[in-house]
Amino acid sequence: MYSTRIAIETLIPPQFVLQALDDNGDGTATPKKIMKTAKLADHDGMVKASWGNLEYTKGNDYIVKHGPGDYGVVKTDIFAKTYDKSKERK
């Protein structure tokens, strides 16, 4: 059985691990908190992600901007569990 650390070191390039994850000091890591822009879809459509086209539906998905020209689509229930809206603009 492989440990999470071995799996991460084997599957993910080290530079990505250092850029994207914080070391918890106990053999585990958590994603870095990165400010992103997101909007609840107000119509049905499609965005281009770095890995392909993603469809979204009005009121059911958030469109998340990960970086310049890189977008993702996240279902509202997953968005609520995954993203911190404390910096939300009013």
C-alpha cells in the first residue's frame, strides 16, 4: 500500500506540489488558499477550460476563473462546501 505522500510525489510534479499545496507538517497537505473570481450562472452556456469545453446551466453552476483564460464550472452544492465566500463583494 502506498502512502499519500508517495502517491503525490509520483503523480504530481514537485513544482506543482510546492505551488499549490501547504505542508501541514504531519505528512499531509492542504490546497493553498487562492483568491478566485466566481459568478453564479445567469444563463445556460459553455466556457473553455484548459482541458476542454465545460457546459453550465442557469442557477445550477458557478463559473470560476482560475487564471487568465482558464475557467471551470462548479455545481452549487459543491461550491458551497469547497469555496470560502467571506471575501464576497456586496
